[in-house]
Amino acid sequence: MKEWKILGVLVIFTAILYIGVEPYAHSVMHPHVSPEDYKFTDLNDIKLKEQGNVKNGETLVQSNCTGCHGLKAAGMSAPMDKATSASVYGVVPPDISTAGLIYDKNYLAHFIKNPAKAAKLEHKFNAENPHPMPNYEWMSDEEINDMVAYLVSIAPSHVEDKKVFEEACSRCHSMRYDKIKADSDVTKYMGSYPPDLSIMIRARSYEFLNTFINNPQKQLHGTAMPRVGLSEEAQAKVMNYLESIGDSKKQEREELAPWVLGYLVILALFAYLWKIKIWREVH
Amino acid sequence: MAQIEKSEGIADWFDQRLATKKFHKVMMTEYWIPKDINFLWAMGVILASMFGILLISGIFLLMYYKPDTALAFDSVNYTIMQEVAYGWLFRHIHGVGASVIFLIIYIHMFTGIYYGSYKRGREMIWISGMLLFVLFSAEGFSGYMLPWGQMSYWAAYVITNIFGGIPVIGDELVVWIRGNFFVSDATLTRFFMLHVLLIPLAIMGAIGLHFYALRIPHVNTQTGDSVDFDTESERFLAGDKKNSKVIPFWPVFLAKDFFVLSTFLIFFFYLVFFHYNFAMDPVNFDPANDLKTPAHIYPEWYFLWSYEVLRGFFFDIAGIKAFDLGLMSFAFANGIFFLLPWLDRSPTVAPANQRPYFKVWFWLLIMVMIVLSVYGKLPPTGSNAWVGFVSSISFLVLFISLPIVTILEKRSTK
């Protein structure tokens, strides 16, 4: 039938145009990158053991970490308030109570050993301009293993989505639409302004954000954003949280859709019947 | 004075005062449309309906939008998208509608070109339609600026900059359009005014003109055959509806349009709910930042072909600067469609597939415009730049050659 043929031509040309300017053009502008690596397999200097000496880890953490970091889980607050530590270090050292839960263990061990390397920020931090947190390369793998074991042992078994965001992201990034202000202005320290993340979930694709958070250099080579080493579950929580703030009406949208589309299908059906009735008289 | 008598009912009361029955006849039941048409003839009604949808959703958005560079972004992305009940729905309808209406405009335009519906007395329909295309383009561009995202800002920057290429007055003109030396708050507020007042008013006027322009020469048929509307309408009114070559606008024509419209709306609302990124570019969910140029600046899809003609000329030719060449071609591309009725020198009104030379020209034009659109979005580097250059030249050559093509066709078919 002629009208179907016309419709076919329309659909084909529209589809060619659409594929060209949308999926194809975007695949050229944003080349596909390898998927997320939540095991951080590029970090393989330390062989982590199944078990560690928690007691020894506790001693090591208290003598090496709590000079800068808070550890509320063990009843220790940070030695300085946020404003002071931000002005001293350029960034606020996080409380490490949840570190054992939200960060991958392999990443955490390598971060302790060499923060700039694990965070993939060696282009920013080096001998002349050292990372605010010093290297612990002088420690044995055994000792680092024990510290990680201790951090895992004191970490809570569950954290809220928002809490992961606050721990992992909000020291640099604000979330205005949820009234979260970044702990410190790291513009000077980072060399660029970390964007507000309120609607980042709409500004970037899901795939982009996932691979970017997992390894920022992969999507934005040379960026000052560190690889933070979130575990797969923790990153999923961050993504959930970003979506709950930046696309807060998603559920409403998806629930309303079938009603509107269903109504229109019924309308089209009646419109068709009416058209048949009217045109029967003239054909 | 008219004879006013005691009315027999509400309809009669109005009829005595406003001649509503006569009006209804003239506008609806005795407004004749040829019967030999297909669903492409429903695009006009879809466009009018889409304009209505955009107007209504726009009014809702207008209640919360704040035209101020400090407030605009949050008024859209927080207040409207998150706080206002169903504000997100109105924004999605408005944003997706603005994009989809151009798809229908292009279908409507190319239907007119394919069937030769711009000649033999239908020149004013074509010109008023092209006027609407230009007005809708301005409406689309000004509206895109309002959320004050990254692409709003940089598109405004690039597009207003184009006017700087106009000889003598260029630089002053850019400042005059922007209301400042750079894209600023003054730019946003004036484009806001254009978007919600001046251009919509002009569009409504142009729609009136476009509809009126149809009355005298009447709508074309899908074969291009002329219809004797007087005889055929008499036949219809006499009751021989089956053999009459015309149908009344209401209810016959609209019954079909209404079906096509409601089918189209299923597609449209599917996009509104599930597939909106093509119309609401994610980049524009980053707030405007005049210090951070986006990696890729591109206009909305419906401007891509003319944008590519603008930037297709990337090297100087014969001492003329690449920028000026691009600008001249851009002006040519945007103006040349108006002249189509006079560039087509063949008097034949028939679908393109029955015109041996024009047929080739038409499908080449479609292909060139699709290639231009795709390469208008791709980064203009390496071979992309050359594809853009060749297709821009092809576009110009196609229009310059149209009179020759159609004259040759006229001679060959005699």
C-alpha cells in the first residue's frame, strides 16, 4: 500500500539522520573506553592476605594516621577542624572510619603505600610537589596489610548512599540541590574548580560517570580528579545518590508514562474508527 | 442593520450576532480539500497542534522561569524540574516538542518540494511557510539560551558572533544584538523577551497568513492534477460524495488528520518520557561557564546542515577569507529556499518520481542535507573537514543548477 511505502521512506531517512547525529556522532566525540575495574588490577605491588593482624594494624593506624585523620569509629576526632586542616593541607583529610567498607581493599593498601600513584595523580604530585598525604613506602607489605585489616574491622557493615557521597566526594564537590557544600575550596590545590554535582547524572551518561569515577584519567586525561578507589557496591551507592538528587522525578516519570501512552493508544484506536466511519461515505 | 429576532437557542443567538453558521461553513464544512492525498497532508495539522502544545507547556514554564543569569539555571533545573508539581513534564514536553516540531517542519517542507506544491499560484503558501521556518528557527535558538547551561551560553556566543561577519556594521551589530560586548545578562533578558513575546506573536501572524494563502490556490494533490473546486464541491454538496474529487475540511479531512495526529502523539510522548537526550543535550545540564569552552560546540540537530555550510569552508579561496566564504554560503543556504518557486523553471506540477531530472535533484538534496547534518555535528578535523567542504559545495551547486536542471527537463519532456 502506498501510504505504508511513504511511511517506510520517512522512517528510513529519519533513522539514518538520527543515527548519524546522535549515536554515531557521540561515539566519535566520546570514544568508548574499557569498562570499570573495581579490583584495580594495575595496582599489584602488594599482595594482600586473606587475614591480617588487626591488633598490630590498630597500633600502626593510631601512630601513623590519626595525626591528621579523624577516626570516629574508635572515638577519635580529627585533630583540627575542617577550616584549619583545609588551610594547612589544601584539602580536608577524611575521617577514615568507613574507609574499610567503601574503598576497595587492594586500592586502600596501595593508596597508603603511594597515594599519588594509586590516585593516578603522578602528573600533579611528585618529588617537588608532594601529595598532601605522605607515602608509606617504608612500611612492609605485612604492616600495610595489617592496617587495612584493622580499617576493615572497624568499618560499619552498612552505610547510606548519601554517606558514601559525603565520605568520598564532598570534600571537593558540592551538591547544592541537597544543601551539601564542599568541605573546602580545593581550586588552588587542584588547579581547577570541582563542579557541583547536583544534576551531573543528567549532564553525563550513566556509562561515562561509572567509568569516570572508577578511573577519571580514562575519560578525561590529565584531570586533577583523583581515582578514589570506591568498591563496586560503594560506587553504585554514589550513582544512586546522584540520581536521587539530580533526577529526583525519575520514578514519577516512569510511573506516569504507561498511563499517558496507554491513553494515547486508545485515543488513536478511536480516531482510526472515526476516520473509517467518516471516509466510508466518500470512498 | 441586521434583523435581530428572538433567538431559537444559543447557536441561533450567536449566529444572529456573529454569523457563526456562515463562519463555520467557510472555515470548516465548505472549505474544500482535494480527496487525492496521503498522510503527508496531515503534517500541517500536526504542526499547528505542536505549536499549541509548545504554547501551553511554555506558559506553565513561564510561571517559574527567571530570566536572570544568576537565577535562570536553578529556576529551570531545580524549581521547575524538582519542586513544581509535574514541572519536569512541562519542560520535557517543551524541550522535546521544540525538537520534534522541526522534524515535522522538514517533512512538511520536503513534501511540498517533492510534490511541486510551491508553484502554479502556490508561491505565497511556500513563502509564508519559509517565513514560519525562519521564525521557528529564531524561536528555537532563543529558547535554547534560556536554561543558561553550557551549550546555551556557547551557542549564543557562536551564533551572535556570526553577525560580526556582515561588512561595515558587523562589529557594532554584534554588540547591539548582545546588548553588551559579550554574551551577558542583557543578552539573556532580550532573548527571553523575543522567545516569549515577539517571535510567538510573529509566528501566530505568519500561521494566519500561511492558512489564508491556502484558500485561493487550494491544497495540491498527490498527483499534481488540478481540481475544479467549484464543480467538485457542487457535486459533493449534491450528495455525490463518492465521485466528488474534494472533501470538506471538517469532518472528512480532519478525521484523517486526527488519526495521524494521535498516532504521532504516541511517538512524541514516548520520546518525552524515555528518549529525550537528543533534544535536551546533557551538556546543557552543566551551568554556563564563560571560562570553560566545551570540547565540542554544536547546535541542535535541525541547524546542523546550515551550520556545516557555515564552517565547511575552512581555507581561503581566491583571496577571500574562509570565514567570509562560510558566511556567504550560510546566508545563501538560509535564503535560497525562499526562491525555490522561481528556481524551478519547469511548469510541471507532479510528484518528483514522475519528473526524470528533478527526481535525481530531489534525492541528491536529501542526501546532501543528511550528510551536512551528520558532519555538522562531528568534530571538523581531518577527513571530516573535507567531507564538510565537499558537501557544502554540493549544496550550493545543487541550488545553482536547479534552473538548468528544470529547463532541460522541460525541453526533454515536450
